[in-house]
Amino acid sequence: MFGSITNWEGDLINQFNRLQNDLQQFWGSPSGPANIRAVARGSYPSINIGVTAGSVEIYVFAAGLKQDQFELSVQRNLLTISGDVPSTRPEGTTAYLKERHAGPFRRVLSLPEDVEPDSASARYTNGVLHISFQRKAESRPRKIQVNA
């Protein structure tokens, strides 16, 4: 009366994969992290991290804040960036679309083992908080002289 589920054209798992791909194309990719080290889309603030031979450079994009609205701390090679973004919406209004983050935020970043936590420096210019850590001297590349 019902027939076998395996009589469908193609494999059932392939049919579900095709359906999932079609839905992702229609709705966009999921808002969750792409991998275990990534953060969900819309995490605030946005962060770029880069390294040089002698330092680790972190750029935090948080326009509209003042330098005293950030709180930075380092403990056991974890950098915590936190603060509070004031709301710009007038009281009594209803928001129909809200793309700008408002309220408290907190981001925790794992720093490489070879950074000197005491060497941290931070400056806030034009909406970008730049945090820099020097790397330990023994981990920096050094040139070795070759003698005859």
C-alpha cells in the first residue's frame, strides 16, 4: 500500500542534503559560527587579529564609543574586552528594524602563549580600538650568522 521508502528516486539522505542546500541558498547561510573558533555573525564588536614577527595586533571596531567605555583585562593569556553601548533610540518609540548593537558587550580572545601580557598597549582612534602585545624575545625570529 505505501511502498518502500527506498523506492524514491535517488537516496533519501541525498534528497535531504539537496533540500538543506536549497533552503540555505534561499534563506542565506545559517547565522551560527562556521567552525569552533569562529563567532556567530553579528557578534559585537567586530575584531581583526594579526601578527608580526614581534607583536600581536588586535583591532576592535566599535564606532561611536568613547575610550572610557571600554574595559580591558588580561588573565592567563585571555584578553577580555567589555563595555556598554548606550541606546540611541528615544524612549517610547518602537523599533521596526534594529541593526546597531546597544547594551553591554563582552568578547574574550585567546592570546598566543608567546605574548608578554605586561607589554599591552591600547589606543582608540576614529572608532577603532587598537590593542598591541609584544611577543617574548625568545620566540621572535632571529638571524643566525654563518661563519666560515
